[in-house]
Amino acid sequence: MSKSISRDNRVSPLWAIVSAPAVWAVHFLASYLTAAIFCAKLADSDGSAGEVQLAVMSYTVIALLLIAAIGASGFRRHHHGRHSTSHDDSGRDAQRRMIGFATFLLACLSAVATLFTALVLVFVGTCH
Amino acid sequence: MRPELIDDVSQSALDPAGVGATQIVDLFHWMVGGGVVIWLIVVGLSVYSIVVPGGHRPRLTKTLVIGGGAVVPTVVLSSLLCYALAMLPELHRPPPSDSPTVKVNGVRWWWRVQYQTDDGRTIETANEIRLPVDEAVEFKLTSEDVIHSFWIPSLGGKVDMIPGRETRLKLYPTRVGKFRGVCAEYCGTAHAQMRFDVTVMPRPEFNRWLSNQSSDAREPSQQSAIRGGELFRRKGCGACHTIRGTDARGRVGPDLTHLASRSSLGAATKPNNTENLRHWITHTHHVKPGVTMPAFQALDEREVDAIVAYLEQLH
Ligand SMILES: [Cu+2]
């Protein structure tokens, strides 16, 4: 009992909201930096960039797993407690639910954005 | 007075005559079709919600809002993205190394065009581009002043011309004919008159044209043309214009070595004929406001006649 109360009083992690977009941003930077450095330093004369495609695909898998985890935890927080509690009350519970919901939605958006970033690099696949 | 514009050639992206333009048209049709379907669904639903009274089941409403508002747009946009991205590798692939390369510089408000011959010489012309049909051509584009954009709607996409940087564009014309090229980035007063002629022709004709362009200007033989050449020199036209084979070596304005073989004047502002050529020299800013070339209003009739006679034999 005391444990659950103490957890209820924990300050809601506001930064959770930005964590999924942050993963997207890091994925974006990593992908383009890899492509830029590879094409400038290592590419063959025919400009093929298969290695970049592989690297971007693995970044994407990692990023999507992270985003899925963030989204799932947001979703859990959103569904925590009574279902009828609204998102815009001033109570701790409503605050937590609101942050959970925002985290979840932003995770969905970040997943799509990460996929779009990856698609470009995977489709183009050359340094031209 | 209605301006005598040259609008007899295709400037339509919906009338494709090249590989790139065909793909763009396909993409356009898919998007219009998709847009119409989505529009019909949205408007249909709004009409339905107005006409059919009473509430709707909350679960169904929620599914429709999330499905129609988030899931469907994501799926539609993703498939459009994939469809468009799949076109990119081919558009970006450099053409075979033996295909012709054309260098084009945007200059306010005309186009400096340079061809490379097989023996490594550079041939300059202006405001006119000729291409062999059914061959990939690479354009190397840059600008000498502000940002311009090089666009031949019937042949393919447009690419910006940026000062200090070389951008590339590959085109693959598939149909013989005449097309209109334009500057597609606002660049000042005469931007709307910064156009060019594109002629796609069979390879043998193209070779004949290129070998004619690579020759020096012909010597005038008629009396008035000889006098015109003299006047061209004396009036200082050569400070801005090059006529190869003479001492006119200016680079401010278009190369005039084979002016008479071009179909238009002033970057495809007017058809190239005697009357328009006279008018261009004496009332330059009337024809095309803003250009660097001064109007030579002080020339008398006979001097203009002579200069025009000289320019008109520069085939
Ligand atoms: Cu321009």
C-alpha cells in the first residue's frame, strides 16, 4: 500500500515526452552523417553505397525498438488508474495520464518519421 | 499592341517528350486520382453526417477518426513516398560517359550554352539548346549572378542554378520536336522573358548542326553586311558580344557567332526576323525591360540596316 502511494506521488517525468522525437533526431543525424562521410571518404568510383544502406537499416531497427519501448511505457502510464480520469485535471494522476498519452502519440509520430528518413536512404542507395 | 510572343511550341509538363517528364506525368495522374478519391470520401462523409440525423455509435466514430485521420493518411503518404523514391535512382544515375554534355549558365536574363566537341573544344552559343533524340544528355548548370532555375517542362524536372556551385540534370528526350525552356526561379525584372528554345532532332541532323556551330563566323560578302561588320566593331558591340573569327570577344552578352541560325531573339522573347532584330537594337528596353544592353537609338536607318544585314548572314 505505502509503496503504491509513494509511486503515485513521484513527479511525472516530463522529459519522457521528448524522448521518442529525440531518438528520431539521433537516427536522422546518424543516417545522414554516415552517408555523407561514407560518400566523401570511402565510396568506390561507381558511387554505390550498399554499406550505407546496411548501416541505416540497422540504425532503424535499433531506433524503432527504442521508440516502441518508449511508446509502450507511455501507453501503460496513460492506462494507469481509473479510466474515467480526464487528461486535463490538475491532479497527479491526470498529469501522469496526460504525459503518458503525449509520449505515446509522439512515439507513433517518431516511428513514422524514422521510417521515412530510412526509406529515402535505402531507396536512393548511391552517392550520386 | 499585343506583344508578339512565341508560343507555338509546347511548354507543358502534361505533354511529355522525355523519360523524366513521363514519370512526372504518371506521378501527377496518380496524385490527382488519389486526391479525387479522398475528396469524394471526405465530402461524402460530411454530407452524410449532415443529412442523416441522430448520433452515431461512439466506437465507430472513434475508429473512423483515428483510422481516417491518422492511419489512412500515413499509409497513403508512405506509398506515395515509396513510389516517388523508386524513381530517384534512375534519375540520379549519371549518363553513359560518351553521351553529350551541355553546360548552361544562367545570366540575368539569358542563357550561356556550351557544348563540348569530340576533339575537346568548347563551343558557345546562347538561348538555344539542341539535343539528339533517344540519348541521355547531361546538363551541368550554374549561375553567373543570382539563383535561376533550369526547366524544360516537356522533357523533365527542373533544377536550380546556383552561383558558385554546379548542379546536374540528366534528360532523355524521346520525341523529335521543338519545346520551350524557362527560368523557373524569380530572378529580377525580365525573369518572365528569360526563356530558351529547345530542339530535339535525329542524331545526324544534330551532328550537322553542331559542326556548323563549331565553325567560326562567316565573312560577310555583301556590301551592306561588310559595312555592318565594320559598324559592329566601331559602335562597341564587341565589348559585350563574341563573334568567333573576329576581334569581338565580349562576354557580357550572348555569343552571336551563329545568331542567324537561332530562331529567337532576347532569350526567346521575339522570333528572329529582320523587323524584330532592328527593333531589338534600337529599342532594346522596349522589347525587354531591364537588360544590360544599351538601346542604340542614335544609329541612323542605314547604319541599322547594315548591322542587321551583317547579323543576318551569321548562319
Ligand atoms: Cu532567371
